[in-house]
Amino acid sequence: MDIRFSVGQRPAQVQLHRVSRTLPVLLLLTDVLGLLVCFGVIQWLAFKAWDGVFDPFISGLFVLVLAGLYLANTYHPDSQIVGLRSPARVIVANIVVTVIFAGLIYLVGAWQQNELLWRKTLIPSLGMFTLWAVTSRLWSANWVRSHAEQSRWLILGRNEQSMTFCHKFLEKHPLAKLMVLRESASESVKPYNLMKIDGENSWDGRALFSESRKTEQIIKGESESIDAGGVGVVQKQEQKLGERLLQEHTNINLWGTMADLPSLTELIWSGVIVATENELSDEQVRQLMPLRLRGIPIYRLPEAYENFWYKLPSSLLEDTWFAFSSGFNLFPGSFNLKLKRIVDGILTIFLLVGLSPLMLIVAIAIKLDSPGEVFYSQLRTGINGKPFRVYKFRSMYKDAEKSGAKWASKKDNRITRVGKIIRLTRIDELPQIWNVVRGEMSLIGPRPERPEFDQQLRKEISYYDLRYLVKPGITGWAQVMYPYGASIEDAYEKLSYDLYYIKNYSFWLDLAIVFKTIRVVLLGKGR
């Protein structure tokens, strides 16, 4: 059966490519409309006229706003930027444009002659448009995701790591379709000749072989060969994961092999993920080139996690990956690190002044709630593994750790009444601003861990020490992306987010963390 897509039967990923090409134009048109509407509404409310939007100064402001949004990269079709950082970029870009434009009209004296440039119209109009632009980008992110939900991905390599990825991917994108190719078999099983790609059961691994019971035979045969050959636990685990995938999902096919690659590359895929245990041969790389030249992305497994879920699981990494990978711009001597230190210094001054009343109220509440000191200090591991003493508002009863250090649990009876509130809102971390002043911490970075836990985590988690190549932070990417951790498994997950932050650091990522932290504080998502 020919599985090439006929006209009118293009799969969802073709629509996704069209969305990616169309999205920047749609966003630009939406912004132009938004500027006209927002400025027109405010001018009508102020002067009962709307034709001021065509004033030369206002038209010039429109051009400046659109240029600022373009330079801030808010029209990029990549869902990572659209969905994660674009709102922050919009806000900063519009603030910068407002300052620049206000300076220009002040220098030329235009604000005295043109009532359209007064603060009572200019600031509300730009504020209203900022809300418009942020909303349009959040909508566009959902639009891109809705098309991505129905995407089709080709996975090269069937092993424990790729099976884990498939399970996680289908949990997040239940409408997506996956085909996983084994790299061990030398002959094709031609799975694609047995299914109708656009049919109801086209990707159902169980329906595909239900009549001949090949599914049961393959699973049984592989399990028996594993047992008879004495091959280790890893393959058994992979087999269990494969069986679990088939039981839980009807849109995955596990029965292709790398011998099928030449025929499969003729199809249109959303992307290819390379999860093979061995390096691809030169011939296999050549077979993938037509896909890449058609604009279809090809990721290695770590890059897939990085692009889909903004994390880097350390179990997927190795020294050669670090040696040739881009990013990691927070290491000593880098411009980004120097800029980060300057921003830390400036913001710390404002935070100390602005948050002093709140910190005073918290201190009084702690003192009234339970006996003991207001502040609590602990030894933590800092940059380059150097220990330092971190300061927090006390959230537990006095002598809560007489029996030794242990992770806080969800319903920890050591936590006081006030402690529950300040932990949920992360207010207990505010005294660490003093650690930032002393140069021991940054406002944003991986959270510092206790030395007692560090010793255990270093043994259990590969590349754990990499998180200490940068200064620890009061808040961080792991804190806003993952719930409070209380186990080695949680520490592993949080490290994956820390590694992503260290590799992909930018001013915009820090800004996104700030906004997400504010959300955590307001919604009480801490613990």
C-alpha cells in the first residue's frame, strides 16, 4: 500500500509548518490593528475623536513600537520563544520604546504643541497595547501547540531512554503519533505497508498486528531471547516500557527498524529524534538529509528534552556532548556573567528598600507565632563547592532538626503556622538578599543545597556538581518549573532544569523566571 500523502490529505505537521511561516505575519498585522484600536479608543475617550492615530508623531511611534517588538524577537515562530519568553520581551520592549519616545518628544518640545502626546493619552494607549500584544502572543502559543498536538515524529532507536521519552511525550501530547525504529534488526518488517496512514487505526500498534497476533509474538519472542541469552536488566526494562506504551496509547508504532529508514524519509514528519545507542552510519546520515533539507528538524535526545520541556536530564549527557555543545554563557569571564552581577547589585538595593516593611511584618509574625529566633541560618554549598551560611526566616519550630537534617515533606509537622504561609509564598527566602549583597548568591540561579544532601546526590546523580559552576540563587528555573522536591528523584528532575538554565542563560530567561516567581508568590505554589 502506498503511504505517500495525496493532495488534500496533508498531515497536521504540514499545517504546523504553514503556521510557523504564517505566524510572524499574523502577529505583525495583529499588532498594527492593536495600535490603531488602542490609540483610537483612548483618543476617543479623551477628545471624542480618533483620527489622531494618523498624526505624524503617532505614526512614528507606531513604527518605533513595531521595530522594538521585532528587535526583541517577539515575532519568532518558535513555540519556545512565543510561549515562554515573548510576553516578557513585549513588556520590556514597550517600556524601552516609551522611554526613548518620551525623550525624543521632550527634546524637540513636541509635547507642548501636540495634545496627543500628553501623558494622559500616551501612557494609557501604550499600556493598553502592551496588554493586547501579550494576549496575542499567548494566544499564538496555544495555536501553535494545538497544531503540534497532532504532529508525527520519527524516533530512531528503541531503548529504555527512547521509550521513556515516548511515554512522556504522549502524556503531554496525546494526539501526537510516534513511530519508533529499532536499530538492532538488519531486515525491514515493512510496518508501513500494513497500515493506512490516514485511517483510524493507522498508528495503533495493537490493531496493526491484531489479526496475525504479531504483537504478542514479537513481545514474547524478544522476552524469551532476552531471558535465554542472559542479556541484562536494561533490555528487560526497555521491553516493559514498550509493553506499557502499547497498553496505554493507540498512536505509537514500535515495529519498524532502521532498515525502513530510506522509505520513511519520503514521508512528511514533524521531526526526527535520534535516540540510538550507537552513532548513525554515514549512509543513515545521508538518508536523513532529504528531511533536513525540507526544513524538518532533527534532534538528538537531549536536544529534544531541551526544546520540548526546557530541561536537560543528566542521564542523557556525556562528556563529548558538553565539549561540543553551545551555550554555557555564565562561566567566569563571560559578558553575561558580568552583566548579571551588575543587575544583581542594582536590583538588590531596590529590593532591600522596597521589601523592608514586609520583612518587618513577617519578623513580628514569626516572633508572636512560636518561640525562637526570627532568622534561621544553614550551611549550604555555593559556587565551586565552597560552603557558606544562608539566611532565611524561620519557618519551623525551634530545634526541629535535633535528630539531623532531612528533606521537608508535604505535611511536615515541624512547620509553624506562619511558616506554612511564608513557605508557600517563598517569603522565607527574602533574607537571602543579604547573601546576594555579600556576593555569595545571585538573585536567580540554582538553589543551594545542604552539604549533607550534596554528598548523597553526587553519588546518585551524574553531573550533579555542574550546578555549582555558577552562583546559587534565591529563585531559579527549577523552582518555577518543578514543585518542591523531597527525594533523590526530585533532585534529579530539578538538576535537569538547572542544567537547562546554565546552558541557555539569557537576560530574557532571567526575566521569565522573575515573572514566574511572582506567579508562584501570588498563587502560593511554594512549600
